[in-house]
Amino acid sequence: ELTVTQLKATTHYWFEIRAWTKVGAGPAKTATIQSGVEPVLPHPPTNLALSNIEAFSVVLQFTPGFDGNSSITKWKVEAQTARNVTWFTVCEISDPDAETLTVTGLMPFTQYRLRLSATNVVGTSQPSESTKDFQTIQARPMHPPFNVTVRAMSATQLRVRWIPLQQTEWFGNPRGYNITYRQLESDTRVQAKSVMIEDHTANSHVLEGLEEWTVYDVVMSACNDVGCSKHSTVATERTREAVPSYGPLDVQANATSSTTIVVRWGEVPKQHRNGQIDGFKVFYAATNRGGQVLHKTISNNASFTTTLTELKKFVVYHIQVLAFTRLGDGALSTPPVRVQTFEDTPGAPSNVSFPDVSFSTARIIWDVPDDPNGEILAYQVTYSLNGSANLNYSREFPPSDRTYRATQLLAERYYIFSVTAQTRLGWGKTASALVYTTNNRERPQPPSMPQISRSQVQAHQITFSWTPGRDGFAPLRYYTVQMRENDGPWSLLPERVDPALTSYTATNFKPYTTYQFRIQATNDLGPSAFSRESIVVRTLPAAPSSGVGGLKVVPITTTSVRVQWNALETAMWNGDAATGGYRILYQQLADFPTALQATPKTDVMGINVNNVVLSDLQQDRNYEIVVLPFNSQGPGPASPPVAVYVGEAVPTGEPRAVDAAPISSTEVRLRWKPPKQSMQNGDLLGYKIFYLVIDSPQKLEEGRKWEEEIEVVSATATSHSLVFLDKFTEYRIQLLAFNPAGDGPRSAPITVKTLQGLPSAPLNLRFEEITMQSLKVSWDPPRFPNGEILGYLVTYETTEENEKFSKQVKQKVSGTTLKVQNLEEEVTYTFTVRAQTIEYGPAVSENVTTGPQEGSPVAPRDLILTKTLSSVEMHWINGPSGRGPILGYYIEAKKRERGEPSFIYDSRWETIEQTNSGTIQDFTVSYQILLPSTAYTFRVIAYNRYGISFPAYSKDSILTPSKLHLEYGYLQHKPFYRQTWFMVSLAATSIVIIIMVIAVLCVKSKSYKYKQEAQKTLEESMAMSIDERQELALELYRSRHGVGTGTLNSVGTLNRGALGTLGKKSSNRPPTSLQLGKSPPRPSPASVAYHSDEESLKCYDENPDDSSVTEKPSEVSSSEASQHSESENESVRSDPHSFVNHYANVNDSLRQSWKKQKPVRNYSSYTDSEPEGSAVMSLNGGQIIVNNMARSRAPLPGFSSFV
């Protein structure tokens, strides 16, 4: 920098700066300044425009603002993307006079919004208004996949692994990954093969159908819609070893004798060796009689010839050769080589027998030798006495004759016959047979039971012996052996046993299996019966007979693997499962591997064990593993070896502390920690993020489901933003870490919900019930609510401006319908509806015109009004109904200014009635719904389901009557409840009801007063002593039951246990009189003594207030249950304050006689002998004495006088 001084004030200066080298000056930079004017912040640029949008750049045009009295030192371009809502600096450009900038540093296939700010010596201006959103075009992916590794899985499979590209590295719509592979050692003319992986989040693929034991080069590239990235670095791997897929070439075979053949062969083609050739096997079989296939092994890969010996003579053999590796036998050579051994002398004729024998003749028959060893030219038969050296007879026969009858034999003698065949090379072996000349031949007797000793029993063979039975004068030809396994059916052994033998060894038995045997002898006449069965014997245990299956090896750490296999069934252990176990042999793979028997091994005991962990293996090595079963008898067959790469294993731990937080309505920020170091099992390649919608306000189509989406991030990342998510949607998120060996376990799922966003526009905006001045607008909720819908904003205005009634109306509603009133007639309106969450979203807009719609009825005509006393009657003629039937009518009225004959209206039309009963032509409007003293005009509008008709107007206006006229005129039409007769009847009925209520209340009040006084009297009565009460009770009893002035003599006894009630019981307070369980029985008339009149008058109560009438105080009962018994009605009569007692207590002189009575303490006995209900009444001295029966109470004399 340089400080320039001595400038003139208020002068414009222009500065130029150049750089110089020894070659000369470079381009100049210029700037201007005005001295003496203090610089200020520049103004932001305006009018930003975009052009030439490329993948990595865009041209930005703008109008510079005020420079702040100083040159613009740099322009700063900031950008905002969908992934990054904050503004960030894209580039800074120093060009003071620029009006166009080329903005670089953009990412392809990304949506941007730019803004620009200017900087001078003072500082940076405010940013400009942002540009419109734009998207850069696509480009090839940023780079190929990283960390491409290849591992052999089998002899024909390679697994390729890589780090997938992140979302921002694709630079376009991803197509997937391209894997190209070719054989390294093949001819360059062989085309390389490619495979396309369409899943752009995949990180592994298995190449199949490869050549065995072949080295492959593998390269990868990432591809999008534009093209593919550069190739990755080359990864090389050899497929696993396998058995040869082709036999040796140039196989030749030559017979060297009648029993030997020399076989020669060449190399196996190199591409078919599939590993290290360990040796060869020569397979050969005779073509005739289904000969058994035999083979000879040459355990040397350098030997290419061998000699087959002990062959059958003059037999055609098929010969094939194969190569084998340590993994097994390869393919046989093709085609088979045919060669025939040389001719030789024949073998002995077969099946010699004597079907016909007598004392002097014997007929012999025979078959062709089993080994003819050439063409049979003749047969020779000789015979002689057995044991004699002299030959009796000899004769030759042509090859077609195979029978001869010998005659002139001696009776009952043994002869020996011999049969020999001849070929070109001479006579062959002789077959000899004995015959006994007799006429009494028969079938042989069965042999003895086979004898078996324990020492003759082995795991796979059993030896048994027997004693022959009588031969039936016909020498035995062979024995037949049958066996039975595990108590199953009998089966025949295919081999015939020589009749000269008495023991036999049977082979090919199963270990640890029970067997039984029986024998049958056969002579010329046929077989004998079978011998008795032998004892049941069990073969010895043996080593396992089969190898394990399902062998798999899985790396679990970088130095250990888990070996898994399918355990053998118990039957496979051949009787020795108790000592069974599995032996795991393992060794490192090399180009020249050693025999597996010399490798390390691990034994695990137990026949049900199916896995073991091999640890402490060397890293970055391929191992080969074999499992074989064993027991105490020995090892079983080994499984095919399985190879595994040790040094990489899938992570065993999941990402930790996974947390998710919503940033916006479409973005969620994830944070996590890597798995524990001990669980990573090598270097991580990255993380996979799985996210799935579990709750969305958006409904899916029928039959569709939300699909889980995947994003891949690098291994160094511990946070990531998921963008372009659905708004206000709940997601389930899981992470896993992966390395070259594969994917680790997923983390525990977490859920997060994006924030609310703006809703989309409502759907299906529609209009219903459209009239001349109103309508109902309806709509459906948005397809994407993106939050909780709080309500809707409905805005409507006239489509065309009109000075009289143009205005915009906004109304908030919570539902999805709105009834709009007071619209102008036949005017087009524009309605817009917006849904609200955090703010109002985009609008849906539709136009509608008030009035008739397409399909509406035609207007009614000839509307006539008729004025009556209380209403207006309307009549009209209907027009056509339109597309649908008329559903009803709108009856509308409008007020007119009074005094104006020219129909100038001062109000809007009002709907006063709406009918829905279909087509009508008459309607009545009552004055009650109209204003009085007001002029109205009317109109009628028909409607159907499509809309309304044009109105039919009345020609005349109707003036409604005044209020006073309405009230009086209405009298003639009053309902019954407004009539005078109804009012009078209602008033009279009300008065009667009121009087009755008052009377009832008075009676109730008086009764309550009497009861209060009775309670007071009872309390005074209870205050007397016991003796006084007893005396009072007796006096009372006498007064009730005496006649005249006599004394009462009772015949019965008083029952203490049953007391009646004398006083009436109140339900709200204690009883006001003493209670007796039962009224005393009435004495018979004979027991009553009569006294003078004075004494009889003493029976009156002296105390008029005493309400207690008691027989005996000790018999008073307090039971409330007894108060409602038989005496309740009687107690009413003895209310102490009734008018009965009032008359009973008038005479004072009688009151004095009450106290003079002597109490009688003991009652006499009496019986209820008289019928109930009878009474004796007598007139004595002017007084009435009433004598009632038992259980009744006589009224007092005062009451009688009153009556």
C-alpha cells in the first residue's frame, strides 16, 4: 500500500496501478476518488437479472448503486439453497465498474437464490433484493466411488464394496454405479464386462458367473442422467479354487495283453484347471454285462500314463480320465475311449448240472463260460468214476451243443464229469461236477442254523458258518444266503456260495445295525428249505458315515471368525454318538497349500454343537476352513473347504447418541457418535441413514405404502441434515455404520416431526345455492395441510371495477363453507380461499356470477298481487323448469319510499319466504312479517338444483295497513286462547283452586295445634307416680266396663304379652298417649255387679286434659311397629282434645267421684266367651251404659249424650 499526500481539495483523482517484471508492465487496475469528500457506505445494487445458467456458474447482471464517494473495491455474491437456508458467500469479485459478473463456485443441479452487495473503503453495503430462484444444470458426478475393494466369495463370485456418493456429489439425477471387470491373464481381445447397479445408495454387489481360480480387474464409476464419472482405481482379486471344469486332453488307450491296457493323456486346459492339479484318476468299465466302474488314482500331477491290470480278457472297456485338486474331482475327459483286451483261453463253463439221472444214465448240461475270453470253438466232456484214474469217456461237441447223456453207467456210484471250452488260443479251464447214479434222488435237507461268534462281527462285515444237511443223493451245486436288517424283510445276497464251503463272510453292512441270516442249499432237483434263523447280531460302531452340511464362515472381528454348520443326526454317528464331536481344520490360503491334515485344528465335543469361534487368526489373510465329524472309531468325511478373508468384519456396534431435531418444515438435523472403537472392526467407510414416514397429514393412494429412504454420509461425519422432507410429518430414523465387510447393526429408532409449513391451496372451490344476492361457497381442505389448519381466509371482490359497488371483502372462517349475503345482482365476483397454518398458504380462485345459472328454470310471469284483510295473496304462471324439476321458490319483497310514485327504492330485496314443496302458483304473505304502513313491491324466483330463474316482478306495490288497523283487524282472526270466553273460564278456575289451597292449609294448621296440646298433657300424665298411674288405669277400666254403680268382676286374666295402642301415633314426633298391646277382653255380663247411679258417675275423668287411658303402666310398650296395629283406628276416637272428650268432662261433680274410687290391684280372670260385635245397652237413671265386647273400647257417656 502507498499513502499519497499533497492532494488538492475537492478534486477528482484517477489512480492506476500496474505490476512490472523484467519483461514489462502487466495490466492496470484503476480507481477514482474525490479529495476532500468523506466517503460513506455504498448503496446496494438493484435490478438483478440472470443469464447463461451453467452447471457451475451463472452470469449476474445488475445496476450499481451509489458508490459512496469511493471506488467499489469488491462485489460480494451470496447464495441461499434449499439445503442451506442461511445466506453464504459464493464468490467475491474485484471489478469497480462492473455491471455484469460471472458467478462461479456453484454446485450443479442445485436450486439457488442470489443477492449482491458492494464494498468500498468504508464497508459493505446492505445486500440487494434476491434474484428469482433458479437451478443450475446437471453435470457428471463429482467423483467415482471411493474405497473400491474386491473379495472372493467362491470360485465363481466376487464381492465388490465401495463408499457410495453423497446426495450433493451426484451433480444430477443419479442413475447408479457401473462396475467393469475383465480377466487379467486373458487375451486382450476378450471384451470387458459391465454391470449397472441402479440403487444409488448401494455399497456392495456380487459379481457372479466368473471363471474359477482367475484374477480379475475391477473398476467402478458413478453415473447420472448426464454421464458417468471417471473410473475408480483398479481393484484386483482372484476367484476361489475349484475342481477342474474340463478333463485332460488327448486321452489314448492301448491293450498290451489280454488283461492289461496302457492309458496316456495330456494336460488340462489352463482356463479349466481352477486350481492346483494334485493328480489324475483313470476310470474304466467293461461294456458288456453291466460291468462295475473301477478307477485307478495317480497321485502325481507330472505323470501322464498308467497301466491298467487284472482286466477281463477279450472285453471292450470304456476309459475316461479326470484331474483332481484338493477340493475334489474334476470333469471326466470326453468322449470315452473304447479299447478291447486281447483274446485268451476261456474260463470254465458255467451252471453245470444233471437234470436226468438213473442207475445207468446221467444227462449233463452246461452254459457258456462267464469269461469266454474269445470266440468259443468247441466243448469237451469227460467223465470217470470218482477216485479212479482211468478215463471212461471223452468227447468233443460243437459250440451250439451244451448237453450230453452218458449211458452204461454203474448203479449207485459217484461219477465225476468235466466240461472244457476251446477258443482259438486253446482249451480253457475245466468245470467239474459229481453225480450219483440212482433213481432215488431228492431235494437236499436244509443246512444247520448259521453260527456266529462275537469275534467274527465287525462294523461292515460278519462271518458265519454252518453244517451241511443230507444232499438227497444229488451233490449240492451252491448255497443261497438271505439276511434281515433291523427285523425288516428278508433279502437275498446276490452271490452264490460254493457248495464246498461251510463258512461265509458277508460284507457292505451298516455299522451298529442288527442282522439275522438263514441258508438254503440247492442241488440238481432244486432248493432245500431254509435253515433256522441265526441269532440276532449287531455290527460294531464305526466312524461317522457322512460329512456336515451347510458350512458357513462369518468374520466377527478382524482376527476371529465364527464357523457354523448343520449338526449331524444321531443315526449318522454309527452307534457311537456319545464320543462324537466335530473337528475344525483351518489354514491360510496360498498358491501351493499344504494338506489339511497338517494344519491347525480345533475339536469341539458334542453331536449337537453347530458353531465355534476361531480367534487369534492373522489379519489380511485368506483362510480355508474344513469341518469333519469324528468319534472314538475315527473321523468321518470332511466337508468341502470354505474360504474366508480375515481382517475385516462388519461393525458389531451401532452409532451412539443418535439425536434428531427439526430445523424447518422440510429439514431435520441429525447428530450421532461413532460406534465404540472396539466394535468398529476396522476402518469405517461411512454411515447409512434410514428414514421412513410413520405419520403424515397427507393420505396415500389405495394400496400404496410409505417406502423407507436411505442417505449415505462419509465416515468422518457426525451430523447430517435431511432435507426435502414432507412438512409436518413424523419420521422414524435409524443409522448404521458400514466398513468393507458390510453393514453393522442399526441404531434404536428415534422419531422426529418436521415443523409446520405453509399449506397448499384448498381444493374443489365450488358455489351452491346461488341467488340474486347471495350464495354458499364451499371447498375441500388442502391436499398437503403441512400443519394444523387453523382456518381459512375467504376474499371476494367484483371481477370488473365499478364505482358504485366495487369493494374487497375478507372473512375468516373455521369451516369449509361460507354463506355470503348482500351481493350485487347479476355481477361476477372473484372468490379466493387460503388455508392458514403458521401463515396463509397459496390461494385457490374461482369466478361466479350471481343470478341464474346454466340449467336454471325460466322466470315465472304474470305475477298478480291481491290484498286481503290480513295478508297479501300472490299468483303467478310458471315457465319451463329448465334441466331439472322446480324445487321451490324465493318470495322476496322490497320497501319503497313513501310519496314517490316513480318506484324509487330505498332498500335491498329481502327474502321473506323460501318454499321447498315443488311447483306452486299461489302463495300468501301475512302482514305480520311485514312492516306496517310501508309500501312493498314483490318478486318471485323459481329454483331447481342448477340455480334460480330470473325474477317475476309485481307491477303494483302494496301498502301494508297501519299498526292500529292491524291490531283491531286481527281480532276476527284471533286464536281461541285470545278469545274472551277462554280468558274468563281461566280466571274462574284459578280462583277456585286458590280457595281450596287456603282451606287445606287452615285445616292442617288447626290439627297441628291440637297435637301440640295433646303432647303437653301426655308429659304431665307421665309425671305421676307409679301407684297413681296404676290407680288411674284401674278407675278408667271400671268406668268403661261397669254397669250402673256396681263393681267390675272379671272372670279372665289380663294378658301381659299383648298390649294395644290407645293413643294415635304421630309420624313426626313421639306418641302422645301410652300404648297398650291389646285391649282388655270384655267380661261376660254375668260378672258385672251393678251399683248406684252416683258411683257409676264417678267413672268420668276428673282431669279434662289427661289424654292417657291406661290399664297398667308396666305394660306400656314403646315399639313403633305395634303403633300401626289393630288399635290405630281406635286411638283416633280417644284423641284427648276431640269434642267427644269435651262433652265427657262437663260435670264437675262427676270429676270428684273419679278420685274416690279405690284401685283394684289384681284383676280377675275372664274368658272371651261372647261373640265379637255384640253390645248390651241399658238405660239407667237417665244415663246410657254401653257394654262392648273384648278388644273394643266403649265411647264415653258424654259422646252418647251428644249423639
